[in-house]
Amino acid sequence: MVLKIYLDPCTINCRKVLAGVDLIGTDFELVNIDYFNGGHKDPSFTKINPCATVPAATDGDLVLTESNAIMQYAADIKQGGSSAYPVDPKRRADVNRWLLWEASVWFPSCYVYIVQNVVQELLGGKPDQAALSAEEPNFHKLAKVLEMTLSKQKWIAGDEVTIADLAIAAPMHLWKEQKLPLENYPGVTRWIQEVEKLPCWQKTQGAVEKALLPNKKQSTTGANGSGGSVKATLNYTKDVSPQLTEIYFYETEKSKGIHEPGDSAHEVDIHDGWSRADDFHVDKHGFSLNDFRAKYSKAWDEDETVRREFYPEIVEFLKKTLGAKEVLVFDHTIRTKKNVAKPLTDQKNTSQRAPVQLVHCDYTAESGPKRITQLLPDRAPELLKRRHAFLNVWKPLHAVEENPLAMCDVTSSPPEDFFKLHLRYHDRDGENYLLRYSPEHKWYYFPGMDEGKVILLKTFDSEEGVAKFVGHSAFADPTSKSDARPRESIEIRTIAFF
Ligand SMILES: N[C@@H](CCC(=O)N[C@@H](CS)C(=O)NCC(=O)O)C(=O)O
């Protein structure tokens, strides 16, 4: 059975659940209910939830309403449990009492502020000052209770974030626009800003702002609160043609005096892509962000097991996502900081590498088809007649806190911006594309992206009129914390045949 959640991501209780299931990591199917157009009153929904409120959830014959109960259930069915809803009875009781506190007193109080200071404006009206003044003493009484806890500890229920944090943060999710009087509550203010840095919160902020603050520039506020982009350095390469740009993967005299890549560092704006995450398409922008919760989640450094158990999942996922008839997974690389000491030129173990901070694309117009001939010599003549495209599937192994991946929107990087990097291996030559700098390049990344999502990167396509080569690079995110967990990711190289 699958957990189905019915919601409109812009409402307080729905956003809470959406962020909650993301934090917990439970698989679920989302059914969108259009709240502002009365979708929650439609008979197709009221037959599930006769109360005509969102969110609601079903799992087989179980029908659940109440946002907090849905989060609790999602945590209970998560295989292996979730620290977001502790099992220790005392800690769980503490989380439960906050969930009840939120639903019974905190939500109704914060609701007055959202209705008066946000919804009224949305409807062209004015806040009812009398209603706000009447609520104020009650709000302060409750905020003091929160402050007593949050001045002592990082999260509502101790050192670890739990669903209680999301429950209590949800009714204040537009706290600045709601004009919640938080001036005298430094602990609460510090905490809500911490919540705002959580990837599950950031991912769900766009829908709230789009519906309730239509005049605000869609913020997708990054981890630094900078409003949608970071300035970071990307390593481009100077095109010194007719001299070639090369890299040798073995010791040789021939490497003396060559032009190596990465000699053109530029500071660029890298945009937070979350608010338009669904718009990106591999055939237009050269990349897309997709949901993908792998069943395989262990032993990433065991190459054989990854090939045997994980590759088939990727094949099925790509066939479904791209509509490809056949998908070949031919290689993968695990990138961790552990591997940082290994020079790029270490060709012995190419499946274990450090993130590459170089603007590049993995194939060229020539090296794509050549690779198919090398990998599938017998079938190549037939396969090369069909549309064939190379796609990398980039998957974090846990939420990315540093060294994220940035993609250059293909609509901003015309073919003339690309030139070749010649890869010299002991036994063969290969080719990548490098990019020369252009101020027109539009860069995107997905801060805090976690293991439930993948980025698809198009690195070659035989089809004309679609995105063929996407420039990409890891980069040092200036907003990462100094104690950020090192990035660990896997990228899987595939060929799709249509
Ligand atoms: N206590 C319920 C409240 C659910 C609720 O009232 N949801 C609102 C949206 S946040 C709703 O659907 N209201 C119905 C309406 O406005 O007609 C929960 O936590 O799920």
C-alpha cells in the first residue's frame, strides 16, 4: 500500500505535512487539492474527508485527517524509524505534547495574524486592528512558553530537529509578513531562522509565497537568507586554440608545457533553483530535478553490489522519466571528500573521486557516439541509427551541505562557448567539453538537496533542436557552515536509446 497525501502546499497545515514527510523521508504519493478554488469542498475529496479540510491522507483502508497525525503516521511507517519522531517514550511524549499544544493554542493565535496581515491584503482589504489587539495578550502568553524552551535548547524537543519544530513553525511560516510580535523573543527568532535553513522548509517555501505573497519576488531564500542566489567562484578555462587544452592521466614527458584546464576563475551568481524546480527540462535546459527514492541505500562503496542492485533501478527510472526504450548504465562515480586527496589524474579507481570544481561537460559531439561503439561494438551500427542521449544521474547520498553541483542553463550557453578538453589515458584518448566564460551564462543549484531527489544532466544528444551539452561544476558555496557535513554523492552515467 502506498501513503497518499491530499494537500495544497500553500496552506499552513499542508505545508507542515509536506515538509514533515520530506524530513522523515517516507515514500508517499502527492494528490494536489486546489484550496483557493475550493478543491477541498469537491465531492471527490469530501468522500475521503467529509470535514472538507486539507490535508488528508490514505493508506489502504486507513483514512487520516489532522496534519500532526499524518506526520506521526508517516514517521511510524518509515522503515528504520526516523529521529524526527523519536521512539524513546519520554522524548516521544515531549514531541506529542508540543504537537497538541500547536494544534490547540498556537495555530489559532498565529492564524489571527496571518488572516489580518497577509490574507486581508491579498483580498484587497485592510487588517482589522481590533482583532489583532484582542489577540496580542494571548500571543505573548504563548510566545513566552516557547521562549522558555528555545532560549535553553536548539530545537523544540532537544538537540535534534523533530516534527514538533515543523508543526510549530508552520503557523508562523510568513512570520515577517504576519507581523508576529517576536521582538522580545530572541530564542524563538533564532529558532525560526534555523527552521528556515532546513532543506525541507526551503523546498516548501516557494508554494506558500507564490499563493500568499504574489507581489513578492519569489525568494527561494537560500541558506544564507540572501534571496535567491549566491556569488561563488567557478573555474572556467581559457580557450588558447590553436593550442589544445589537455590533461594526462599518467606520468609522461609529453605533459610538459601543455595547456591544462581550469585557468579562468570567475565569480558568478548561482541561482537557487527550488522555486522553479519543476520547470527545468533536460531537453530545454540540459538538466532537470526529479523525485527518486532509491530502494538501494547501502554500501555505496561496494561497486559490484551497486552495479547489480542499484543500476536496474536507474534503468527503470530513466525509461519511465524519459520515455526511452532502452537504457544502458555503464559507469558510476561516488564523490566524497574522503577522496579529495586523490589527484584527478589518478586513473586507477575512477569510481571513487572527489567533487570536480571545473566547468565542463562529460562528452563532445564526437566522443558520445564513439563511446557507444566502444561499449556496444556489436550493436553500435543499429543503435547509432536511433536517437541516443547520454544522461548523468546525480544523486546525493544525504542532504548536501557543501560543495553543491551547479548547472549552466543550456539556453544561456550556445555551442560556441564550448571547446574540447583532450583526455590522455595510457591506452586511449577521450574528450570532454570545457566552457569559456560568458557573462550570459545562467547558473542554478538546489541548496540542501537530499537523497530523495536526483538531477538529470544531459551530456550528449544525437537529436537536433534539443539541449545537447550541459556545462556543470561543483563549487564552494560561501553560505555553507564551517562544520557542514562533507558532500557525498553518486553519479551514474547512462545512455538512453529512443
Ligand atoms: N487541525 C487540522 C486543520 C485542517 C484545516 O483546517 N485545514 C485548512 C487549511 S490549512 C482547511 O482545509 N480549511 C477549510 C476551509 O478553509 O474551508 C489539521 O491540522 O490538519
